[in-house]
Amino acid sequence: MSKPSQVAAFIGLGVMGYPMAGHLARNGFSVRVYNRTRTKAEQWLAEYGDAGLHVIADTPREAAIGADVTMLCVGNDDDVRSVVLGADGALAGLAAGTLLIDHTTASKTLAETLNAACAQANVGFLDAPVSGGQAGAENGALTVMMGGAAEHAAQAEAYIACYAKKQALLGPAGAGQLAKMVNQICIAGVVQGLAEGLHFAQQAGLDIDAVVDVISQGAAQSWQMVNRAPTMAKDEYEFGFAVDWMRKDLGIALDTGRDLNAKLPLTALVDQFYADVQAMDGGRWDTSSLLRRLRPRD
């Protein structure tokens, strides 16, 4: 792992970016942060430290000026464009030889567009979406799926290691986003299966905690079962990865699947189940709320 430089920029201090930038600060980097709502950046600075070492920028461009590596983690393709491109975008502030890392879950097409724009400016680029949720970000235990050049992945390694337990280069620009689509496709099916299993147990009058304790030691075990079954059994969903964001991710996967002639019938079905949850005013509920949809109506 190469020795990190001193200055990193982080754009987007949401539930993921806020702790990710914090891990950079705690690992000795001087961090330049930008967030659309400045009060969130001020909160971050108050929590993570030395105002002489860390800086709040007024624009993405200002954040990127002087940074060796600039990361961003925002909402969707349009948000990425707004903070990267244009006169006040991060790319306008990046010097030749520096690196832009996009941790947003976005489209393969956008990753390819940004890679081309960065190449024109002699700036490296990685599309590097993450998995592990808010808890993974807070605990520095994310998984990072990267697309781009090997030299840029090596340049990024020490930075990403501050908040990730696993990072892997999977191909050229866009490959990281494709891998994240695979991740979300797999999760959708697992969560639906878990919801149906717990619903069946409830209808049968079984002790859900006891059942999960047993089956989680066998072939049915999954991250979702271990981390979400207890709260699902209590009908608790006011936390975690929001249904609205999952539908955004599944929409990207389904659109890309059509382009690739990849058949995703289960993914399309679960996407519609999440639409049902949204119709129940559950757009901000955790994705495990698929069980709420199955609950018998009074």
C-alpha cells in the first residue's frame, strides 16, 4: 500500500459520506469538505476536529483545489454531474495527476462520461460504489467495487482503506457500477425471501427469534438475516438503507439489464413490491420493510 499524501477532499456529507470523511480525518489527512447544506459541513468540522487542519469549501471546485484525491458520495446521476462538471464542479479544481473517486451508486454511462472528462484533464478517475450501509460507513467496514485503471486503483488504495474492509478493481470505467448492480440484484431477492420466511413463521405462530437463531446457523444464513431479522420481527424500519434509494438502484439495474439483454424477472418483481411500500408512505423505511407489506390487514 502506497503512503498517502496529506490532502483529501470529500464532497457529500450524507449518512455515508459524513463518516467516510471522518475516517479520513482520523487517519491523519487534511480533509477539505463540501456539502450542499453548509450546516452539515459545520457539524462535521465540529465533530472531527482541528479547524486549522480541515476546511469547509463553498463549492466543489474549491474543495478539490489542492487535494491529491477527491471523493464524492451523493444521491444520483444528476447530483454527480452537478458537483463534478461545470465552472464550480470538482473537475474544474483538480490538478493534473490527481484523482477523482465517485462513491455514488450511479449509472455505467455516467462513469464512462466522467472517465472521459477526467482523461482530457489528465486526472485519474474511479467509479467506486460502496456496500455495507450506514453501519459499514460508520465502522470503516465498507466494501468498495471499482472500475478504472490499475494505476488509479493503486493511487486510491491508502485512502479507501480508511473506511473499507475490502476494495477490488473489477475492470475498466463502469465496472464498479455494474458490480454494484449485481450487489443490489442479489440483495433484493434475499430480502424478499427473508420477508416471506418471517411472514410464514408469524402466521404459523412460531417464535421468530428462536427460529432465526437456528436457521441462521445453516444454509439459510445471510447478512440480512443476521442484521435485519430481529428488527423485522419487531416491525421496526425507521433506520437503514431507504426504500427510495433501493428503487433508484434497482431502476438503474433494470435499465442496464434491458440494454444487456439480461433477464431479471425477480428483480423487477421485488422492485414493484418496493413500490407498494412507497405507497404505504414507507419510502424512507429500511429495505427490510418488505415484511410490512405482507402483514395481514385489519
